[in-house]
Amino acid sequence: MQIYRYPPALIATALAVGALAIFPSWAQARPFHYLNHLRGEVRVGQFMINPDPASEGMTVASSHRLRLGGNGQVTLNCSNGTRHPLNRPGTYAVKDYCPGEGALAAGPTNLPRDPFNQGLPYLLSPRNTALMAPENLLLTWNPVPGATSYRVQLEGRGVNWAVEVSEPQVTFPDTASLQPNYRYAVVITADNRVSSGNGFTVLPAAEVARVKEAVKQIQAQGLEPDIQAIALAMLYLDYGHSDPDFRSYALNHAALQVLATRVQAGSQHPTLYLLQAEAYLASGLPLSARASYQQALALGQGLQQREIQAKSQVGLGEIAAGQTDYPGAIAHLQLAQTLYKELGDLEQVEALQTRIATLEKERP
């Protein structure tokens, strides 16, 4: 996992608005790879004991292997932008082609408390995200039952803005004043005096240009709409500032936008919903993530994709744990364990058993 350092100016600004304490400790920070141009028999697994059939747009980690039958063909797309057509029978290790990543955790932990409380005006968008030079900045938040007005404050370097509105949204009128590489805090206070805060950062021009070039390369491939959305979402979720002295959120807002477009179009691709759930979690919105995990799980069951099902069950389990529903959390994680056993992934089975044992101690 990448270690981030803070320059003195950024630390001073962040402390001034109380920012450092609410970076999500479980945010995604690993490469993603995906498959497309799939033909014939291709199977995917970590230990190849009982691998799943591959599918167009399936995501894989460096620990996965691909097994091609006599007529099998597939293109492996790595997170660093390289593409590797594989068209001969045999077993291929993804790590031989794509960059590695740190050990994958069994699931997100330490979920933020605010978004579980429907009586708080917690920020929905933009939340825990980097933004690419926004021209229009629409702030939206969870409507509080019975509230008739909200005070909105946006503070950070060069900005100290406040307004009172009656609806759970408002447009910030002066995006030109937002400076790159600084975190801006947004605090929403309802007229019943309950409040909640979160924030975002803005990318500098050089970083925006770097991201746009990568986007252009993906768009130039002529991918199917769902596959292009998956590729773009993974690019945005895996974003890291090119300067290691600056900590940056991923482009979670952009990922959610591109995924929402396909979801609204009626896509039934389970990976879209799985990525949407991960993006919601990285943004600190576990209740929204739960709905996406449930959809990914249902679609994964229909397609008999056990790894999609297992990841969805883990996500649902951790969200249940965040709500202190420990029996529900344990039930989800045990279902995930069963799926990983079928796949031969004993490492995940053991990690989940450790997590289940921890939750058992929390049960009343």
C-alpha cells in the first residue's frame, strides 16, 4: 500500500478545517485489471482448483490465473494501460503481465457512522473525492426528516462561504476560487441544529491533463459501453497523485458518474454494480453501497459467478457490522466463506474466519 506524506502547507490547511481525521481508512488503493475480447473457453481463478468461467469485463487481481481452452481467447487489460492478447491454450498468471498490488483485505472496516444515521444531513456529493477542475459544483446531502432549511458552509484555502437554503442541494458559485491540492470542508447544518461534515479536493491542471489522456486512450479502443464504463471507473478509482508528497482522494465522484450512466441505461453487468458499491464505500456511503452489492450479488448468482457473489457477501457483511447487526454480518461472511472454499481460495477463507471470530465477540 502506498504511504503518503503531507507537505507543511497542506498540513496547516487541513488542520485548520479539521480534515485529516476523516480520510477514510479503508479507501481503495490498489490496481485493477480487467478482461475483454473474450472468445471460447476461458476460466479464471486464484488456485485453479475449481475456477469460474470468465466473462466480458470481469475484473482480476495479480494473484489470479487465466486458463484458456483449445479455442479460448481473451485480452488482459492492466491498470498501467498495457493490453495483452492471449490466444493459445494454457494457464497464464496475471502477475506475469500486470503490476502487483498489496494483499487484499477481506473487506472494508471502520465504516463512518454518519451515513448510517438518516437523521443527519450528511454530504452525498461530492464526498471524499478528488475533482477535475469543476465548472459547476452541485452540493447535495441527505434530507433530514422535518427540516425546512439548511445552512451550508464551504471552507478551505481562499474560500469561506456560507448560504442558507430550503432544499437539500445548492450550487457553489465560485469554483474559480478553489485551489488544487487543498482539501475543502463542507458542513451542513439543518434547522434542528444537527450537522454533518465532509469534503473534497481539486486536482491541479497537470494532473487533470494526465487523467484526461488516460481517458482518451480508453475511449479510443472502441469498447462496448459497459466495458468502457468499467475501464473508466477502474481508472478513476485507482487514481493516485503523481507527486508522492501529496495525499489525494481517488476520483470517486467521476467513477460514480460513469457507472450511474450505465446503471440508468439498464445494464445488467454485475461488475458495474460491484464497482459502484466499492466507489460508494470509498466515498463513505455504505447504505448506497449496500443496494449496489445486493444487485451485484443477484446478477452474480444468475450468471453463476462465485467470486462476484463472494465479494458482494463480504461487502454486505461489513456494512451489517457497521450497523452493529453482528448476526447478519456473520451470516454474510459465512456465505462468502463457502464460496471461497468452492473456489479453493483458502487464504480468503482464513481471513474471513478471523473476521468472523472478531464479530462473534461483539455479539450481545
